[in-house]
Amino acid sequence: MMNILVCISCVPDTTSKINFTENDTEFDTNGVQFVINPNDEFGLTRAMWFKEQNDANVDVINVGEQENESVLRKALAIGADRAFRINKKASDSFQVAKLIANHIEGAQYDLIIAGRESIDYNGSMVPGMISELLNINFITNCVKLEINGQTVVADREIEGGIETLSCKLPIIIGGQKGLVEESDLKIPNMRGIMQSRQKPLEVVEPPEIQTKTTTNKFYKPEEKNEIKMVDSNDLDTLIDLLHNEAKVI
């Protein structure tokens, strides 16, 4: 029986209004709705397919504080069997990767699925770091995944096309849209929600992990300048604006 671990990151809903506190060094979570990172949700849905087709066990894991448990409960309602919350505020990619790698070392997972990146920080680092820490195979930008026995065949996006790779289990992948489509995403039903309340959600007290980075400041993108419309026949004005204002020619 295959054992699968899906790494879950809690990210702000894209409709949330983003603000910062503590002199712009802390993200303000007040009024922000958190959801499963979309790239992780594609991976979780793919894991559910393996569970249904291969009778696999599926665990989910998150590094975070108690407020993240609602997102883990959603993952359980979708169909995961167990959830683990490493009781530590996520500070940087190395800390998250090291804590998850420590958990994996104490378990036996054939397949670890993570999103290629989270949509809040877009670091694209955690699954690769886990691979390095555990010395296991790693494929990122994964858009297709098939497993036959101990053999993995995966497609990943590269510049200008798709690359097909093959390797042996265990493996960690960085998944994204294409691993499943948005129309394939599972919405928890009432039965799943009720069952999720009975499924185990274990809180793991972590060792102290030294972070590798510090946050100096957050800032929002600058507002775009007013758009100037130029008649398509007025080339002299267009050239003047591009040269003297936009300074691109």
C-alpha cells in the first residue's frame, strides 16, 4: 500500500485586502481569510486519485499555529486520512522544509506532494530543500504523474515545452495546475465534513530550528501611472512621450 504525504500551506485568499504592521515588517492577518494554497490543492486532489485507485493512505502536514487547523480540517474533509500540524509559526522556507523533513524521517512515505510554490511568497524552495535534506528524487513544475509499482513517470513544464522524466520511489514533487485541472478539484460534502471531525489531527511540538532569513520590510507595488491615450496617427506625440516621459527610446 502506498503512503502519501501532502504538504499544505495556508495562504491568504486572493480577494483579501493586504496590509502590514510593526513598521511594515509583519503581515497583518486581521480580517484575512486563509485557504489551501492552490498548488497544494491540485496535489491533494491528485493524492485522492491515488487513494481511490491504489488504496493509498494520504496524510497532510502543515507548519503553523492553531488557526491553520481549519484548513487542515478541509483537507481531511476532502478525503485525507490524517493531519499533522507542526506547532511553529512559519518563518522562512528553510525552517518549514527542515521541520517537514524531520517528520518524514520518522515515517515511511513513498510519495511526498508539495505545491511548486505558495501564492503568497512565491519562493519555490520548500520541496527542493526537502529533497536535498532527505536525499530523495525531486521533480518540480509537475503537470502529470503516474506510478507503476516503484516506477514514477512524470511530465513537467520547461521553457518552450514539456519534459518527461522517470525515476524510482520515493519522490517529492512540486505540483501545479495540470497535475489536475480546476474542474477536478474536490469540494467537501456534508458527509466528508462530518467525517473530518473524527479523523486524527496531531499537533507536533518541533525542535528549535534556526531560520536563515529575516524580513526587513514589506511594501505594496506602486500604483500604476495614469494611462495616456495617443491617436494612432499622431506618431510625433507618441515618440515624444516614449522618449521624454517613459524614457524607453
